[in-house]
Amino acid sequence: MPRNVYFSQAVKSEQNLYEDLIIESLKIYGQDVYYVPRTLVNRDNILGEDVASSFDDAYLIEMYFENVEGFEGDGDLYSKFGLEIRDEATFVVSRKMWNQTIGRFDDRVDPRPQEGDLIFLPMTNSFFEISYVEDDSPFFQLSNLPTYKMQCRLFEYNDEDFETGVDEIDDKISQSSFQVVVDVSVTGGNHPEVGEVLRQTQVAAIGDTPAIVVFGEVASRDKVTDTVGKLYLQNVGVTGSNDARDFVVSNTQPLVGDDSGYSVNITKIYGLDDASGEAFISDGAAENISFEAFESGFMDFSESNPFGEP
């Protein structure tokens, strides 16, 4: 026998009621999180990835944290690379609220939560990367799909560019980013501002050959005097060359600000030969300097070593 024609599971009013009950439940039992979409800067069409992603927006929305007994995944474990934290979590969000809050601003081909986007959970002050989006659970109750379920893993920061405009997010990333620390000489008390991009032209443009420029963003600064300062530079990169390049100490190749136009000269770059700890200021657990000192005497290439060079 076919179904009774007088009863239907696709009644719009019942679907709306079901969806509103889910939204109300999420607002009561959910968590306020920031959804941070990923922007692909230079997509590799062969591998389908982008090593130079940026995150330029953040949207506050309520989501249900499905893991009631703590994070899933392998947890904390020691590997050959040191301590790894492999926490995982599952978030549930209403389709209706996602479309109203985020989807209408999403100009991607498929406007839905995307694998690779981030969720910032203020409760634990941590970022989670979406690894899979399940869009059919619960499966067609009342003939509709009211939620997205996102399986996420703890995000590993890889020097991506964050400019979301939310201080809680941008400051968290800034504290975790690799920073180049330099002393600079300043003219007229014109210190570069935090957030400004500074550029050092190391090789001038010749004909059609572009200039080679090393750049970095000011994460923080210390004003020692009107003429002396210390800069902490993040998101360091190079244009005009495929080779890796670093900032150089120079009186003729100044750092010039994109916005202010202020010009400062680098007088010192903190590196492995500096014992002050400034070279790895953003990573208190870094032991690069200790390993560098230990490595210098680890191999003995003197004539008394029978396994060394003659």
C-alpha cells in the first residue's frame, strides 16, 4: 500500500518549527565561536592546495560543541618531532543561521562551510580546522536538512596571514607567529606603526627584471629613544626572486613603510649567535640556540679522530 495522501512529511510549517527548535537549542546549549573562512591566494590546481592562504574575515555565530566529555582524537603524544597535540572536535551549526550570518557574504562557488576553514573557540582559546563537513545528518527528518555537522582537528599554524579585524584572533596568531627581531635607527622619532608592512629593496629593478624586495609586517615595537627602536617583524617574505632572502644590516638599504613612508635602517638582526633569546621571542620552548652551540663541537674533524678527514 502507498503512503496516506492526507499526511505529508514535507509540510513547510512543520519544517520551520523543527528548524526553529534546533536554533533555539543551539542558542541555549551552544558556544559562541568565530567562523574564519580561508582565502586561497595562489592555488595549486594540480595538488588542489594553497600554501599561501590568508584569513581576512571572522563571523561570530553559535555552534553546538558535540564532544561533551572533552576533545576527541589521539590527544597529547610524543613523536620523533616532539610533543604533538592531536585534538579533534565536532561542531553543529544551523543551516538557516549559517546562511544568514555567513553564507550571504560567501562568494565561493559552493556557499557552505568549507574544508580548510577555521573555527576559533574562545572557551579554549584554540583554532580548529574543518576536515570534513557532513550535510545530511540528521538524515531528511521531515524531508529537510537543517544542520551542518563539521568534523575538525586542531589547527597547526604555518605562517598564514591573518587580518580578520578581531583583536582576539589576530593577537593570538601574532603571538604564535615566527618573528624576526631587528634593532633600527630612526630619524626624527618617526617609528613605524604596528601592523604596517616594511620593505627593504636589496636589488633595484633593471629593465624588465623586477626589484628584489624583502618585506615584513610589524607585529610589535619598542621605542628605546627617538632615534633607536626595536621591531618585531612577522609574515616575512620576498618579491622579485624565487630564492629565500633575509633582511640585511645596511645604512643604504632602509626599511620603508607602505603606509607612513617612514624610513629606518637596520643596525642589528637577532639570530643564533645572540644569547639574549630575542631571536625566538614568540616561542619560549625553542632550543635552537642551545642546539647550535652543541652542534658546533659535536663532530670532531681533527687529525686525532680516526673516523674524520685526514
